[in-house]
Amino acid sequence: MNRQSRGRSQDKQQLKQVEWSRSSLQPADQRGFTLIEFVLAITLIGIVGGMGSMFFSRGLNAFTAQGARADISNQGRLAVERMVREIRMARSRTVTDLPGCCSAATLSFVDVTGTTVTFAKSGNTITRNGTILAAGDAIALSFSYYQTDGVTAATTAAAVWSMGISLTVTKQGESQLYQVRVHPRNFV
């Protein structure tokens, strides 16, 4: 019996080892992921990707807005600088050298070389003798004329001492205002 009970105990031990090894070594068709695990993984990846895309889109929007700001800054600044440079070269403040004087919409003058120069707003562009100086989604341009005291508005060519330019350029929702006053060199 002793031998028989020893044999049974060895059989039970071997049986436990076999059962344990069977549970840890699953057949090939039972290994892998379940459908629920796949769905959860895809959902988590979607959430993380959505959050990442929000940060990416904010950066992209900031980059685009900065580009629009730089563009309107360049266009407006260059247009104002060109107008100022040319207005300084106006020949005199006579009626013939300042035709159509004191109009807020256009500025016409004859420069020292005898060329008539006209700055005007045409649609959403600023033109110099019909050539585009600046363009945007919306442009507001106005001219003002001042007497020698710098405060009183001039109404005749002979009374003009300085000219003011007010320019607002808008592009992609970004606006920039430029205001400058110019005294032509030959106005004495």
C-alpha cells in the first residue's frame, strides 16, 4: 500500500503539473486580442490624436495669422513710404501744381521733374497713376491738407503747407493703420 499510495501521489502531482502547463500554454487559436481590446485601442488612439491635432491646428492658425500681419505690414509701410517720398518732391503749391487740391479721396500734384502724380484708392488697391502700390481685402485711404499752423484745414492750393495720409490695410481679418503728415520740400 505504501507503494500504491506513493504511486497515486506521484500521479496526482504529475496531473497537477500537466493541468498547470495546459493552462499556461494555450492553443494557437486562442492567442491574440479580442474585438473589445481592438475597439478600446482604436478609441484611445483617436482621443490622443484628436488632442494632438488641436495643438497642431492652433500653431498653424498662429503661423497663418503672422503671415497675414507681415504681409499687410509690408504692403502698408511700403505704400506710405513711397507716397511720402514722392509728395516731398511736389514742385509748388500753386493751382497748376496741385490740381484737384484738397480732395480726401485722391492726391494729385506735379513733381520737380514736371510729372503729374496721382495717388488714389481704386477698389481694394492703392494706385499711383494707375499702377498698384498696395492691395488687401479692404483698404481705407484718405488725404488731408493743412495750413502752416498744422491744425487748420487748407481749402485752396495756396494755403496748403503739409498733407496728411491715413491708410488702413486689412487682410485675412488683420488690420494695420498708418498715419503720416508730409511737408513738401519746395513749399515755402
